[in-house]
Amino acid sequence: MPELPFAPMRPLPPPPVPHPVHPAPPAPALPMQGLVLLAVEDSRFASEALRLMAQRSGARLRRAGTLRDARRILARYRPDAVLVDLGLPDGPGTALIAELARAGPDAPPVLGMSGDPGARAAALRAGAAGFLEKPVAGLAAFQAALRAILPGRGPPGADPPAAPPPDALALHEDLARAAQLIATRPDAAGRAYLAQFLSGVARSAGDGALERAAGQLAGGGGTGPLASLLAERLHHAPGAFARTAPDPQSMGRGQRRGPAPDPGIFEDRK
């Protein structure tokens, strides 16, 4: 049987040279990476805007809605900084600012907050290290205010990322709370608190009509017109009255001292 012819063997081609793999550059550190902030703020709408800006800055924000809740939290935890609204339902925020100022160097630095720019002087007199006007002008302004009271955070880097829009459900909750307060027939002190609370909420939401109605109540007017306006706002689905709300983009770790706090007063919503 004749032998079959075989073609001469050819050497295999060399394996392809792999391209060098360059690791992706690390993501730039966020300016407030790892910090825990405590916001003492009665408005859920304002608190949610602060939480979003803290999140975009690399920090976690926890909230207390009253002076009492803030004191309970501070007895267990030491946040890296405290943001205190000056008008709270159970007393002036300046009282808590003064307490922290008297606590000595171990106390966290404090930013006073208010929708009234004239309140800056009162916050600084009480011992605040800085002041943040509401609604916050933007993410860069939020970060700059914190850098000013937190040593070692350095100058601003790249432009901060955009933050999501404010939470319309939180705004709806604030308005519902105000309507409930009116239904209790508040006394003069209660009406004064209600006027300043709604004035701040309206300013943050860009609701001029609501802000004017709150101003009329502060000037001695009755609650009737304000109740009618709140009923109109609450009749709409959440978000229908928040179309003019400012966008926040145009706009850590604490040391734990004890058991976990009640979820209702110590929150860090994702």
C-alpha cells in the first residue's frame, strides 16, 4: 500500500503579545468621605435636601427633629459635625449650640442654620463655628461651609456632582404636619412657631404664595387663609406643588458611645 504524502510541518505562530493592562485610576475621594453629620432640623423636606448633599459629598447624615431628640443622640454618639436649625418645636436652636460650645474641645463643631440671614449673628453669639443659610445655595456652598469648620478637609477639588432633586414626599409630610398643627388651634407661641416653620419650608420649596401666607400669620393674621392654602396643596399628589423646588446641584464615622438609638430619631436613609 503506497504511503500517503504528508505536507512538511510548519512551526506554530508565536502567541500574541498581551497588551499591558493598566489599572483604572482610583476614584477621587469625596471631600467629606467617612464623616457622620447630625442635622437638628424639624423639616423633613429640608432634612432630605441636606441628606442628599451629604451623600453626594461622601458623608452620612442623621437627623433629630427636636432639641430633646438631639440631646438623646449626642449622649450616645459623637458626630463629626452638628447642623442646628435655629427654630425648633421645643425651643431655640441657639440653646443647643450654647450647650455644645460649653462642652469644650471634645464637642463637635456646629453650623447654625436658618432661612433668616439675620439669624447668623445669633448663631455665632451662641457659639456656632459657622452659619448655613437655607435653602442652601448649592452643593459647593454646603461643602464650603463644612470645610470651614472641619480642619484638614482641604480646598475644593473638582466641581461637585449633581444631587438628585428634593423629595416631594418629604415636602408633603411637612405640609400635612402644619395642617395638623393648625387643627389644634395653637396659641400665640404655637402660631409663631408654625409661621417660621412654614416660612422656611415655603422658601426651600420655592412656594411664594405659601411664604406670603406664613408671613401674614407671623404678622398677627389668622390661620384661616393658611389652612385653606395648605388644604389646596395637600389635595394634589405629592410633587404637584413642588415643581419650583430648587435643585440641590444649583444649590464617617462618629464615635459610638452606647446602644443603638431609636430609629425614629436617628436615621440614615439610603
